[in-house]
Amino acid sequence: MTVRVLLADDQALLRATFRILLDSYPDLEVVAEAAEGGEAVELTRVHRPDVVVMDIRMPGTDGLAATEAICADPELAEVRVLVLTTFQTDEHVARALRAGAAGFLGKDASADELIDGIRTVAAGDALLSAAATGALIARFLATPEPGTARAVPEDLAVLTAREREVTVLVAQGRSNAEIAAELVVSPLTVRTHVQRAKTKLAARDRAQLVVLAYQSGLVRAPE
């Protein structure tokens, strides 16, 4: 299966470099390029890519606003956004995840990390770079933006005990294989629990499941 990618970055040379890199892989295809956020949203609606690689800082509509517009559109529910930026701060990570991004990488990531990141979010998994982890992210995620609804403990009542347990481990950054090893079940069983938890909580993807886990208090930020 070919992963269709849209590149959104205001630097034409960087887009061209990314296109050459991605198109060199038989399972990846660049279907469109955008130089600013508004254009990225429109081209996403036209081309329906599997993954949008989105820069945060762009003229006009920035990458965070564009990410939010894409993720809020029911017709684009299958599109995943991978935020790629030089601004790898906890606040930017949290804002990107709140906006609906499925993953986050710094522009200093290697070519292999970028390719793996695109494949990871296309498969429905969350991706955070090593530099984008820690207690501060958890604190930002636990506090929703002003004027937006936050998840509360009662929202989790729809989950079974096992689904809650798996959700906690997902929010702690564990992979399906790691969760399976800890719970002594198969990775397929873990994936099933994750999928059911996402469906019950109306989480767009694994990254949004993490946000809900922190906002509801199911997982608390380290002190």
C-alpha cells in the first residue's frame, strides 16, 4: 500500500528535498505541496493524502491553525498530520497535539526518522520525538486551551478495566509490543483494546487518546 503525502512548508528548497527523498521510496508518494497553511488545508481537501507533513511557522495561516482545520473536518477524518518544525518546545508539542496532530518531529531529524515517522502516523500510531517528551508536555496536555472542553473522569466510564489499563500505558509512551509484554497478551490484542478505547472516547487517533488520558486525570504529570 502506498502512503500518499502532502508537504506543507514555506521553504521551496526544503519541500523539493523532501519530495526527492520521499519519492525514492516505493511505498511513499508526494501528491501535493503547499507553501502556507491555508493552501495546505485546501490541497488536503482536494487530494485527501494519508499524511500531511506540516511546518508550524508559515506565512498567513500557520501550521497549527491548518492542523486544527484539517483535523476538525469530518470529511478528512482519515488524514494524519505529522508536524515537522525547528521549534521543538513542550508548548509547541502540546499545541500541535491539541490541534489534532498525530506526531511531532524536529527538522533536525534524520531522513530515516522522517520516513519512519510518516509510516508510523499513517498506520494510526502516535509519534513524539525524543526531544518532545517529559513532564512539561504532560502538564501542558493536562490543561486544555481556554474556551475548549476538557475530558473529565466520567468520560472514561465507557472503558473496560483493561481498556483503561492499556490507555494508561499508551499515554506513558509505550508501544503496542511493550504493552503486550507487560500485560502478557499479544500485540494484536493490545491494538484491539487501543482501537476500542479510541472509538469509545471518539479519539481521532492514538495521539488524541494520550491527550484525553491526561486531561481526564487518568494519567497525571510527573512532579
